Amino acid sequence: HAQQTTAAGIQRDVAAAVTHLRGTGSKAIFTVGFCFGGRHSWLAAAGGHGLAGAIGFYGRPNVGADGAPGPIQPAGEMAAPILGLMGGDDAGIPQDDVDAWDEALDETEVEHEIVVYPGAPHSFFDRKYEDFADASTDAWNRVLAFVERYA
């Protein structure tokens, strides 16, 4: 199903979810995603949704294989704090891209925290939690602290 999604469609889904949540009285709304979802969580911060924050685990920050912009490209449009949790041994996301993402956020003065876990692979938190328990525990604690800080 991922191949059938579009960035515009995902943003429409986020808008609908945010509208629904606001209708229930929710005030501080965060997005969170993993891999493809992490990338789109960050992109949602530039989508005009009024998010309190955007959290992504090992999302690709640069232009995708399909030529679609990644979160680096609209970094100046980010209107919510960003938390990025990355595997330092992720073969699919070069450290140079992670560094470029961090630098782009620095340049645009977007509040952010990009954490790289040395030796941790892609999917260290969801598929390989037991093998990378220390990194996963730290990542989860950072998610909780991030939500508490920006809620």
C-alpha cells in the first residue's frame, strides 16, 4: 500500500486527523512515525496543521528515490519542533543526510533534536527492540520528554 500513497494524500489524512482531534478538545497534537512514517511525520510539521511537534524514527530526510522532496527541502517551513531518532548503522540513511537535516534545521532556527544511536540499524526501535534495548529505551524516554516539553 505504501507505493499507492502520495505526499499530498498523507497531508490530507493528517489534516483530517488533526481536525477530528481538535473537535474532541485535543490541544497539543503530535505526529510520530517510523521510516516512511517518520519522514512524513516531519513533513507534516511544514503542512500547516498547527502541530505541537513532529517525531520521526529513522525517516529519510533527503530527496527520495522517486524524486519527492524530503524534510530537508522544506526545513524553513517547519512550524513545529522536530525530534529525529536515527540509527547510526542505518545502511539506507547516510550519516551525511542526517547531518544535512540537522544543519538545515539549525539554519532555519527550527527547534529540534536529532539523536543518532551508534551501532543501531534501521528499525532498531520497532523490529529490533530487544537487540537494541538501550537505544530503544533512551529513544522512548526522549519521545516522552519531547511531548511533555511541547504539550
